[in-house]
Amino acid sequence: MAANGSPRNKRSYNSRRMIQSAIIHAVLLLFVFIALFPIYLMFNAALKTSRELFQSFLTLPTDPQWQNFGFILNEQGYKGALYNSLILSTSSMILTTVISVLAGYGFAVYRFIGKQWLFLLVLTGLMVSETSVLIPVYQLLQDLGLLNTYGGMILPQAALGLTFGVFLMTTFFKDIPRALIDAAVVDGGSDLQVLRHVIMPLARPAIMSLALIEFMWAWNSFFFPLVIATKQWLMPMSVRIIDFMGRFTFRYDMIAATTVILFTPILILYLVTQRSFHRGITFGALKD
Amino acid sequence: MTRFNVRPYIYIAPALIYLGIWIFYPILNALVLSFFDSPTGRSRDYFWVGIENYIKLLQDDLFLKSLYHNIIWVLLSIALPVVLGLLLAVLLSGRGRTRLVYASIFFIPHTVAAVCAAIVWRWIYDPSIGPLNWLLETVGLTGRPWLADESIVLIAVNMIGSWSYYGFCVLIFMAGLQNISPELYDAAKIDGAGALQQFFYVTIPLLRNAITFVLVYTIIGSMKFFDLIFVATNGGPNEASTVVGLRIYWHSMREGRFNYAATMSTILTVVILVLSVAVIRQIVTEDEED
């Protein structure tokens, strides 16, 4: 395009375009740097001795301290916390996803009295936060004897993502062509058969997105577990980290290693399933 | 169609019951609790105090300060990550597959737990051995005790929040931009619109849904946030970064003043509702005027 001998004004137009594009690239790369640099520092710090870290945090570790992770998981007993995180996230993910799929099916496929109002009621749940419901939830768990139990940690956590789940599933299911469902019904399919054989296969990517997001939320969750799981054996990783900071003040190498342990599973999950993540997060936001 | 069908209710019942137990009942219960007090914090010792808790709250300087900090946080989050997210999304539009690569990278900080982010940034901000001051001093600027300086601590913590949030905004706006047909821009160009005019008269109006969503989401997130500030500063120094979430946690879990904390929860819920509805109505009304 910018061949030699092109008219002068075209050349200046092209060079302006090039400068513009260079600036845009520079800005984008700056934000790539901002996004990744703290994460680089975190991994880097986790693999250094505190002495080497003190000398320089920029250079790669000369002698990577992989045993930092073993020390934290085994000797400091954080393996249990990792296990608790896994139980919390998996259970609340399954609970939220199953309930959301059922409700999404009900809202998207049927017409019934009070549908708009009930859907609106569900949506108001989006505006409710952990901090708003803390005290009643805490007292309810106390009355049920569920403080410091897995159940007590999982049940309210699952509720936090449920509104989002119902909303996401409803919008997704609405996109499935009516004709497909009607055809299945005419063929004598029962509700559950329609759900299993028509909706589920088409909605599998959507359900996958929801499950991943719910898993991440529960894995990273902090507030409810902090309040509900006050016994060390029950604490998930996100809460145990705090107690670690108290014991190893200024041992940034060790502290960084615990954050790496908490973060890495989610990072891998995200890198492997990016498209699913993105679909789930953007879909709900942009449907009218 | 007119025949009453019980099946949809069966499908939505689990969700409604579940939300009822863990979300709606607690919200109403917090409202009820706010009109009572209890010397022991136990429900059997409740006695009616009317609006006394609310009067105390209005005189509680620390609470008012925390609410003020939450509002500042909303404004900072709109000014930084939301605006930045919009600009980056616009810069990314029109470049093919690399767009997705950039968006994916920007989103990575959002997958870092707030607790983790707070811990890592506490170190980055550390005045004596942290990387930030070292970097600043290397280029000839003076460092500061970011998280120990009352005048900047809220902004410093918000930077951590912004770091993990801008990628989320990019993703939403990018998806919104995809729905705008390129012909509209062509038409605008033919009408002689420059880049800025295209941005304000084509992009912004057509991104209305995405903008509403992000603003409401930002308000809700900013009013309720807790993890980040709890780990980064725990409200310090001298309560210069305290927020409502911290006050609720402190009064209930540390002091056992459940009714007082429940009053704060109720006010928080009302503020979130009012702000969200205000934003939604503002934008929807503009829509109708067009």
C-alpha cells in the first residue's frame, strides 16, 4: 500500500497512521506490563530466599527455592487449607449450578403467572452483599449449629452466586430456538427429557461458563469463610493466609509463596478455559 | 396456554427457597434487628428500641467517615478502571485476534483473589523494602509510605482495586463494542465526524447497556467491598481507610453489637439500592428522550 512514489499527502497520511498505531501499541503494552508485573513479582518473590529478595526483586532467582512450597504445604500444614478450599469451591459450584439450571429452564421455557415479578425478585439479589446479610446469616448458622462446619461455610456461599447463575442461565436458555423444544414435546418428550436431550447439549458451554465463574468466586471468597470458619482445621486457603502473615511478618518470600499457592490453580483454570470465562462474564451484561 | 401449569414453579422453587433462606430473609431480618438491642447479642434478650440505633449511627463519626470512604471509592473506581476500561476497549476495537490476547491478559489480575492482591501490593508498597519506592527513587522521585500516610492511603488501596478491575471493564466494553455495526462509523465519517465526535455520538450512546451494567456493578462492588481493605490496611492508619464493611465486621464479630451492625447493614442495602436505581433510571430516561 505504502509503495514508493505514492503521492506526498498519502505518504504523510501513512506516517501519521504509523505514529498513531505506534502510540496505541505503546499504551496497550504499558497496560500489559501493569497487569503482569505484580504477578511476576509475586512468583519471583516466592522462589527466592528472603536475602536474595532483599537484594533484588527484579532479577530472576539464581537458585529457585521450590522447597518453599513444600515447607508451607507440609510443614506448616497448609495442605489441609488447600483441601478445604477445594471442598468449599466444588460444593458451592455444584449447588449453585444445579439450582440455576433448573430455575433458568423454568424462567426461559415457560409462561406463567407472576413470572416477571419473580424474576425481578431474583434479580434484586444481585444488589445484596455479604456485608449486608452477615449478621442474620451468622445467627441463623448459630441457631442451626452450623458454625465451624463445612455445611455452614458452603450453604451461604452458594447463595451469593445464585442470582447471577439464574440470570445467566435464563438469558442463555432463552436463546435456544423454541421450535427445537416444541418439536421434542410433540415427540412425547417429558420435561426432564427435553432438559436433558435438547437443552443441556446446546447449553453445555453456558453451564460450563457458569460453573467456572462460580468456582473462581468461591475459591477466592474470604468474608463468609473468615466469619464462619474460625477453627484452623476448617479454614480455606484464603483465610489461612492471614494467619500466616501474622506469624511471618516481613518474610515476604514465604508470604509470596502462599499467595502463589492460592493463585496458581485459578490462573491455570483461567488460561485453559478463557473463552468460557469471557462468555459467561460478558453474556449476562449485554442482553437487554 | 391458559391452563395453570405447576411445573415451572417446581423448577424455580429451589432457587427461590434458597435465596429466601440465605438472602431475602436475612435482609428483612437485618431490618428487624435494627429496631432492637440486646445486652448479650442473643436473640432471646432482644428489646425494642425504635430508631435509637439509627440516631446513634448518625452521630457515629466513624460510621459517617466509613460511608464517605465508600462513596469516594465509587468515584475513584469510575474515574479510573471504568474510564480506562472503556478507552482500552476502544483502542482494541478493530484489531483482529490480538484484541482477545490483550483482553485476556488485562483480565488476569481479576482472577487474583482480593486477599492475594492485597498481600502482594502490601509488599510492593512497603516503604523500606518494597519495589515501588525503589523504582521511584531509581528514576529520581521520592517514595512515600503509601499505606501509612493518611492523606493517600485510600487512593493507594484503590489502585490495587483498579489494578484488578480494569481488565473486567475492558472485557464488558469490548463485547459491547462488537455489537455496534461498523456502518454506523462509516456513516458518521461521511458526515464529517472526527474520532472524538464518533466516540461521543456513536460509541457512548450505543454502549448504553454495557455502561449501565458496569456502573451499577461498580457501585455495588464499591459499597460492599471488604477483603481488599481488611488485608491491606484494616482501615488504618487512624481509620483513614475504614469502610462500612469493616465497621460491620468490627461491631458484630469483635464487639458483639449485632443490632448496631445490622443497622449499618440495612443502611448499606438502602444506599446500594438507591444509587443503583438512580443510575439505571438516569440512563433509561436519557434513552427515552432520544
